[in-house]
Amino acid sequence: MPVAELEALMMNLGEPRWRGRQLAEAMYCQRVTEMDAFTTLPKSVRGRLAESGWGVGRPEIVSVFKSADGTERYLVRGNDDQTVETVWMPEGDGGEAGDGSEVEVEGNSILPSSLLSEPVRKDGAPARIEDEAPTRVADRAPTRSWDRATICVSSQVGCAVNCRFCLTAKLGLQRNLTAGEIAGQVVAVLDRHGAEVGRDRVNLVFMGMGEPFLNYDHFMAAVRLLVEEVGISPLRMTVSTSGIVPGIERFAQEPDSVRPKLAISLNAPNDALREEVMPINRKWPIDAVVDAVRKVPLRPRERVTFEYVLLGGLTDRPEQAAEVAQLVRRAGLPAKVNLIAWNPGPGIEYFMPSFESVERFRCRLAGEGVPVFLRRPRGRDIYAACGQLKRTLKA
Ligand code: SAH
Ligand code: SF4
């Protein structure tokens, strides 16, 4: 609940308005997880809150899948029994590089080919699965072995957009998440890792299940909670959209103080191919998306990210890189391109790009003067990488 609602709740109980702010601080800053820990609140008020059915808590992390690369994928229970996925990536995936956040060192570094190889399964052993009882997270925070981390957050259960290369699309749209369920994923994962906002470098990417701009109000309410109450800077957050034009236009109206950075899933060099892999392109073709993006005011040094999934033999040819470069130049925006080698999933008939084709594509874009970065595939062995989130119950 945002502060205004907590204030109203307190006033309904005949308490002063400032009690609402006090509650917000206890829940979001001190991160208390039970009503009895609200020691500043008179016991009688706590009792009345509990009697009227109010509770304090986190979405439960019901399963944890651990990758050989340190990534963790969680199934997080929503307000009903549906689960969504949240991913913890210690050291990030390189996706934040070059978009204006101060935390990154810029540079078109070449990643070792091992990072683009098949999932790592040492000795052929399956990745570890840890089915955990939904206990309170503070009891089992893993020992700290990270300097910075990225949390990938879901905005819907499933997705209605139906991109042909994405496993989440196979679920269809089950429902929207509430603001509490979206922000709650972040807080539950921060708790699990004992992360402290302000001390630790934690970035958020709204790139999990779902299309954030098709759940706009709840998504933005969650961002406001995370900025204003949890204390995470919007410059440490990136939202990715498949190009929902009315959503981008609303986003352009948001004040700098709560507007995350923007990433657009371009994924093809022209409308014909984009339409093939992303049917939504028929509704909002590339030019319409770019026109909407131009309306988003950018902060100094901020850049828009164009994500580009490389589909082997289909969208990974060097001449297509030249087309992308032209498109980015024509957009006339401070922009960069994030390349993502396609991650495979059952029942999806595309091919992974070869390491050589990824490198050729990257070099061609860089040669055309377009800032380009390669996103490290994280947690492929546990179905945690981009486009693999489908509540898969095995590793
Ligand atoms: N729905 C939003 C955000 C979630 S998807 C969007 O589509 O932008 C995050 C990114 O993963 C998108 O850029 C998407 O194009 C990419 N993606 C989807 N499926 C993928 C796959 N199988 N392999 C690699 N990237 C994928
Ligand atoms: Fe939805 Fe994004 Fe997957 Fe497309 S890529 S189906 S928009 S989650």
C-alpha cells in the first residue's frame, strides 16, 4: 500500500495521519515482516488492524532454482495461488552498461565465447533444485558473495503479446499483478540476500514475465512504492516494453523522479521481419514506436536501449546489423543496442546464433558507430534467462 492509503487507513481507525508514514517506514525501510514488530504502534491499534484482516508480509518464495553461474530463479506466490518468476543475477548481465547509470564502466568489450556456449552442467549433473518450504526469508539469507546484483521482476502472470521466440508467450495472459505483488517480489528478494538499499548496488529490470505497459497503472504504482518507500533510485531501474505505444506515451508524462530508464524490444531490422517474430508490430510498427519514444524526456547522459534478440539464421546477418544501425541513426535518439543471443525453450523452433555470427553482428554495429553491448545469458541451465520464464518446475 502506498503511504496515502496507509494514512487513510490510520485515520479510519481514529489515529493521527502521521501514523501512516510511520507504518510505511517500518514496512519498507526497516522491512518488518509481522504486525507485532510495529512496536511504535499502540498494541490496541495493532490488534484492531489484525482483527479487520490486515496483515504484513511478503510474497512467498515457494521454490528456488540455482544456476551454476550464481543466478537464482524464484517462483513467487501472488495473492492467489498463481506463481510468477523473479530472477536474482549477482554481478548483473551486462544489460545496464552504457545506458547512463553511473554504476557501469562503458566499453564494447568482447565477452569470452564460453559465455555464449550451452548451459553449464558440470559433470553432466543436473542443476540443483531446492524446493523450499515458504519460511520467513530472514531465516535463510545465503552468505554474501556478490558486489552488485540485478533483480529481474515480473509484471503479469503470463503475457498476451505472443512474441514467437518467447516462452512466456506460451502461457498466454493469466492476469495482471497488483502493485504490491510487483514491488513485493523486489522486497522479498532483497530480504533473502540481506541487501540494503543505499549500501548495496542493486539494479532492477522489469523484464520478467509479462508486458509492463499492458499493466501500466499497477506497474507505475509499484515503481513509485519502490522509489518513494523502499528508496531505490529510478536510475537503477529499467523497464522493457515490446512497443506498446499508448504505454510509452503515458510513460513520457511521468516525472523524472519516478521514471525508470526505457528499453524497447526491437528484435528485427525492419517491419516485415519484426511482424513475423512479433505480431504486435502490425498494430504498432517500428516508426510508431520510435515516434512515441522520442516523446520520453531523457536525463543527461541517459540513453534508450534497443534490445535485439539474435535468432540464428534469421536476424543475425551482418547486413541486418547495418539496417539496425541505420534505424537507430534515423531515430536520432541517444541510444544503444543490447544484443541478446536467443535462449532456447521447448516447443520454440528457432536456432541459437553461432558465436561467430553474434560477434560479426556486434562488430558491424560498433563499426557503424552504434554503442552496442552483449547481454550475458544468465541462468540458462535453470530456465532463468531472457524469454525462458514459464514457471518451469524443473531445473
Ligand atoms: N515483455 C517485455 C519485457 C520482458 S521480455 C518485452 O518484451 O520487452 C525481456 C526481453 O527478453 C525482451 O527484449 C525480449 O525480446 C527478450 N526475449 C524474449 N524471449 C527471448 C528468448 N527466448 N531469448 C532471448 N531473449 C528473449
Ligand atoms: Fe511478452 Fe515480452 Fe515475451 Fe513478448 S517477449 S511475449 S512481450 S514477455
